[in-house]
Amino acid sequence: MTNFTINPAGVEALRGIIKDGLSVAAEQLTDDIRAIAPRDPTRPPKDLTRPVTGNLKRSIAYEVNDNLEAKIGVNLQHGLTEGKTPIMEYARYQEFGTPNMPARSYLRKGLIEKWKEALDVFAFYLKKMLK
């Protein structure tokens, strides 16, 4: 009988490569989504004393977590330079709207048009790193 064991350090190294590949693909997909995100300059904020922060394109961000999940959405603190913040629930409100706010779909079109390219980027990265 043959014993087959997996070195725990090798598993962690593989997880790191996969996470890095997801980051590369998510960054590419995020850039693609930013490029086609809608911009509505005619819609000022309801409270004109507040700054206009609705620049959806600049607030689109991604994160890859330790569960090897890549998320793309709106980062409400996109102007900060001190580390990344989690993708916020606000992304859902922008995508689907609320009773008081119309939907500003920014994800669906980009995902429909560009998911295959992101998958190809991920596969290319894995092939390159695992040779």
C-alpha cells in the first residue's frame, strides 16, 4: 500500500497562490466594472450641505478574504489611504435600489461582459505560478 500525505506548508503555499490569483483577477474585473459604471452628474445629494460623495466609479473596490472569496462592491471609505476597509452593504443599495433611491446597477453589466476575461486572468496566473 502507498501512503500519500500532503505537507501542511505546501497547502498553505497553494492557498497563498490561489489568493494572489484571485486578487489579480478581482483587480482586473474591478477596473473593468469601474470603466462601465454609470455616472449621474444631474443627481445632487438631497442635503446640499453635505459633500457630493457619489462618485461610484472611484468607490468600487475589491477584497479577497482568507476563505478564498473575492468580493467586489462599494468601499465607502475609498478616499482613505490607511488600509482597506470591508466592502459595505451600501453596494447592495446602489445595485438594486431602495424604496427611496433608484437602482444604479454597476455590477451586473460588468460581470456579464467581463467574467470570462477575469476567469482567464485567474487561470493564466495559476498556470504561471504552478509551473
